[in-house]
Amino acid sequence: MDFQGYDDLKKVLADKDQIKALNKFSDLLYDTVNKILALELQDDPNFVLESIRNQKNVLERAEWLSDALKGDDLDYDNIGIQVDEFVLHLKKLEEFYKNNTQIN
């Protein structure tokens, strides 16, 4: 996965432009979900269960970020911290796939 887009999102957040931030996050999330779905090629139940757990963590944080970006009184600093945590969970998910699939 390419995480540069999330660094770009943090730059948009620093500009405190809610519409641009929401649009950027939406685009990044769409791209990220498509990449995750492309990796779902395993039939092993243990793999599937662990994959679901990892995806759940990512999706919960994505939902929080989406709601936060739609809010009326945005705390841009906190949202930036949450973007970092979101990327951390994406990296964990990516590492899981690298360790458990043929995809690198």
C-alpha cells in the first residue's frame, strides 16, 4: 500500500480546509478498501478470521475519521493524530498480508 496520500491528507488538515480534507480522505479510503479487497484470496479459515479482525480495526478508525471530518467544530490537531493511528493500523494490516500471502 502507498501511505503517501495520508501524509498529503495531514497537509490538507494543516490548512484547515474541511471540504478538501473530507474529499481527500474519501478518495484515500476508496483506494485503500479496493486494495484490501484485492488481497482477499485465501481460503484458510484462520487467515480469514484474522483478516476480518484487522479490517474491523481499520474500518472503525475510518468511520471515526469520516464522522470527525463531517463535524461542525473540527479539532484538526486531534484528527491529524487519528490519521497517524489509522495509518498505523493500515500498516499492521499490510504486514499481516505480507506475512500470510504471496503478495508483497
